[in-house]
Amino acid sequence: MLISHRGKITNRIYLSFAGFLPGFIILGKKYALVDTGVPATAPALYEAITQALKEPERLEYVFLTHSHYDHCGGLSYLRRKMPNLKVVASEQTASILKKDKAIDFMNKLSKEVEDSIEFKKHFGGEDISIKKELLNVDIMVKDGDKIDLGEGVEVEVVSTPGHTRCSISFYMRPDKALFSGESVGAYAGEDIVLANYLSDYNEYMESIKKLSQLNVEFLGLPHHGMLVGEKVIKRFFELSIKGAEIFRKEVTDMIQNNIGEDEMIKRLTEKFYVDAASLQPKEAFVVNLRAMIRVIAKGLVN
């Protein structure tokens, strides 16, 4: 079952939905928000947080799964509103968010989102720009680190590179909930999980298999909501592994048939930029495709 409406998932997990970019809030004595979405939806996310939580001042942490603009882009806006937020992320994410080139690229991709009709309704005239000085990471974490939110709620960090080098996941007890960003692939429909390895295929597959060994009853899909139920989540992991293998074979076949990168992009976009996947801005989708093609091509050379 996929839950995609605003409200409590459990007594300790709240889904604050804004467009196709949900904000997952973990509720202990202290609260933690997992990822912040794109800048355009940050005002709606902030409004949802302040309206839904009886004590929004208990929101102390932001957990970032990785450094992509659709996961950390809303952080600047939230910090303008809630300057005491502490950001938790990997050392690699912290390093990337200090680079002017990375911030410029994030703002470029964000502009495409802001210009779409779907997202214009979420903000009006406010400063939603991404600013480097508002992206500093306060707590750098690594595999196995644990964060105690109080009232029996503990979050364990799991290193899950492959989607990006900086990717980490968060496993929350006692609810057996996993928040992994796109480290497990991109949900594109009930029976479709698209491959999403932008840095390394083998690491990506190892990360999926590592996470699939956890006892997971709730899986946070960063752009769609919360997947609920062990059997459904087991099926998701199976589809994720299968999708990664199929994509790799298709690209490998095209490379071996001397098909150029631009033609590959065209064919793959026609095939995979459909259903839920098409909610993503096309430019960002193409950027990801190009990265995956190059990861596969590099692997063939090596």
C-alpha cells in the first residue's frame, strides 16, 4: 500500500505532503525532517510543518539523504524560517554543499521547476533561492552512527553509495522505517522501479541488497509517499534490482552497437520518462540518464 496523503503514518512518523515532494517527519522527544524537497515547495512544506505539529519548535534536525537539489533545495528557505535547525548529512554531502559550482547548478535546475504551472502554486514572491551559507552541515555522520531523538526513537545511519557518492539512508526504530532517498531506485508505478545509479553500478547494487536485508515495514519514497507492508516492500526491492539490471543491459547493448549518447538519451527518455517518472523535470531526468550511461560505459572500459 502506498500512502500519499498528508497525515500521521504512525504515532512517530508524519507525512507532510507538498506536490510530489513529501517531507517525512520523525517524531520523538525531538523531531527530525528527512530531506527538504525543491525550493518551490519549501513554503508549502513549512506551512504544513507549522500547521500539523502542535510544537513545531521541537523540530530540531534535518536529515539529508544526499546533496541533490530536490532533496536539499528547500533547506535555505526552512533555515530562514527556522534558523536553529541542525543539519545531519554525510561528510561528502557537506563538502559538495560548500561548492559554488554545485549551488549554481542546483539553482539552475530549480528554476525549471519554479517556472512550471504545477509548482507556481506553492510559492508567491518569497525568497526561495538556494544559498550556500544556509546549507552548512552541523553533524557529519557515517555508517553505523545513531541519533537518539528521545521517547524510544532511534535513527541509525546506513551508508548507501551508488545513486551518488554522498548517499546515506536512515533506519528508524522502533517503527522499522527506512528513508533512503533514491538509493533503492526511483518509484515510477506499482510495478516499475527505475534504475538510479549516477556514481557507481556495483556500489548501487550492493546498497540495495544491504538495505533489503533490514526488517522494513515502512519505506519512504522521496517523491511519492510511504510504502507500507513487508511483502510490498520486498517486492519493491526485487523490482529495483531487476530494473537496474535491465537498464544496464539495454545501455550496454546500445554501446556495443555503436549508438551515440544523444540517440541513447532519446530512446531511453521515450521509454522511461513516463507515468510517475514524468513528474520530474525533464532536464533533471536527462542529466541523470546521461550520468548512468557514462557509469555503464566506464564499467565496460574497465
